[in-house]
Amino acid sequence: MVANRCIYLSLLVAWIGILLGCTSSYQVSGPVGLGKPISENQIRAWNIDVGPSGLGLPPGSGTAIAGEKLYQQQCASCHGDQGQGGPANRLVGGGSLNTNNPIKTVGSFWPYSTTIFDYVKRAMPHQAPQSLTDDQVYAATAYILFLNKIITKDQVMDAKTLPLVKMPNRDGFISVER
């Protein structure tokens, strides 16, 4: 028992020594003394969030017609050819949330269509996030909305039309004052 404690203590002391040695080799700069200042271009590259009202949506447009081919090439391997996916990556259907085991999908749960654009832009495709153009993201978003029977196949999605799409569960959330 005492031997184990000595081993753990020795490992802890060694680990702390390694950490202190590593941190002393970093170049110190900036207001807090760590790292290097971030450029405006770096900030702009990550400032891509989109709000429910559409604030932050970039120029561009797409339809489900354009999105179908892209979806089959970039999305179907994970989400299924019709958005049916598996339990964790299903995009379509879901039915009523008023059950003991609701299936939360884009079509049954997400309250805002702009969230689809935001998520696809930031995180998809999984193997190459942020690799799609804005037109491709609008097209993929339109195709997902079409698969959920929320918009027609030829409806154009852009910064003006996407925020106007009323999702089936938009009124299913309760606002909380913070």
C-alpha cells in the first residue's frame, strides 16, 4: 500500500515537472501572457454563427433540386439516402414528440430552419467541416427541408427566405427569461 502511494507520488511529481518544462518553452506574448494575438481574418473565419432570425446568413442560395446531388455525394453515407439515418443521425420524420420515446429529428424537433444552415456550415460533412460553399449549404439545407416535406423541391432558400420557413415544432419550446 505504501509502495503504491510512493509510485503515485513519484509519477505526480514527474508529471508536474514535465508540465512546467513544457510551459516554459512557449513564447509568451499578448495581454494575458500566453500565445499570440489573433488576426481579424482568423476571427472572421470562425464568426459564422447564424441566429433564428437569419442574422449572420451569408449571400448565396440553393434549392432542393441542387441539394439532392450534393446530399447523395456528401451526406447519404451517414444520414441515409432519404435522411432516415440511424438513431443518432436521422434527419427525417420523427412524428409526434408527445410519446414516451420521441424521435427528435430536424423535421420533428428543430424549431428554426436557420439552425440547419448554421449546423451544416460549421460541422458538415463530418470528415471535412466548413468545406462546403454557402450555395452548397443553402442547397443541402433546402434538400433536408424538402425531405421533411416542409418546402417544395424548387423553392429557393437564401438569407431572405430561409428564416421565413416555419418549422413544425417552432412553437414547441417555452422561452425562459434569463
